[in-house]
Amino acid sequence: MNADASFTDLMARLRDGDDTAAAAVFRRFVRRLIGFTRGQLETWVRLKIDPEDVVQSVYKSFFARYEAGQFAVADWDGLWGLLTCIAVRKCVNHVHFWRAVRRQSSREVSLSSVEVAPEYGRLLAREPTPAEAAALTETLEQLMQGLPPFDREVLVLHLQGHDIPAISVRVARSERTVRRALEVARLRLCGLSEAEGLHGHLP
């Protein structure tokens, strides 16, 4: 069997949900793709997200969409190009996400539509000290990591200054759904406040 026929057969089995074919595709590029992804992420971002986790997400997206018939690839080079394209997009999304989080530690933040715990409200109403900024950044990161993808997207847009009607349009969901996502964030933030005992760090 020549190389083209072998590739075609493998991809046909992958389309049918064959786990052995998926494992072969994964092994073929995983190390190379991790190295590629690492190069797409700035050092400070790699402290927040492991390139291996990004690669796992890349393969998960590729396998699901390929099985659904959304992709067509002719050879190994084409498959590599597709995987790197998915990786770049995911890296860009992670960079945008963490930049949005970082900005909250260096400027005044309005969470008027999310009723935060009183101690956070006092902190966010003024310019934080370096120690407070570090604590706030860490808490925001924990908050984001514990939220479902949709809720994270809503909260990031909110922290960027978008109001509920604007967020509703951006995410194509009702304002009620957006408010519910922000309420989930508020409850989790209050829970983090109690768990970490940050009252002592604030005036």
C-alpha cells in the first residue's frame, strides 16, 4: 500500500470514529505540535496555560469536527497545516483572555452589574496596591478557571467594559442568560473570598 492510500485509509477510519486511527494521528504530531504551540505563547502566558493542554484541546476540536465532516485533508502536510491553524487560533484566544484578566489588576474595575463581596467592592473602587493587585489577579485567575467556557466569555466581556445588552449581542444569547452567567461568577467570587480569607489583606 502506498503512502497516499495508507493516509486515505487512516483518515477514513478516523472519520468513522476509530480510536486506533485517532491514536495514530495524535502520536504523529503531538511532540511537534507542543513545540509549535509553545512558540506561539509568550512566557507569561505559559505560566497560566500549559502548551500541552492547548494541544489536547486542538486534537479534541479536530477529531470532533473531522468526524462531523467539517474538514477535508489530502495528506500529512495538509493535516499538519490544519492542526497548526487550530493551535494558533486557540493560542490567540488564550492570550486575549489572560490579557483581559491582567488589565483588571492595574486599573479601576467596574463590576456594577455583578454584586461582588463587600471587600472586593472596596478594593475595586480604588487603585490597588501592588500586594492587593497580585491578590486580585490570582483570585480572578482562579475565578476564570472554575467557570464554564460560556460564563468565562461573558465575564471577560463584562470586565472589558461591555454592558449586559452589548454582551447579549456579542454572544448571541438573551440578556437573561448573560445575567445568569454573571450571577454564577458573583457567587463563585464570593466563595473564593470566604475560602481564601482575603479580608485580612484589605483595609
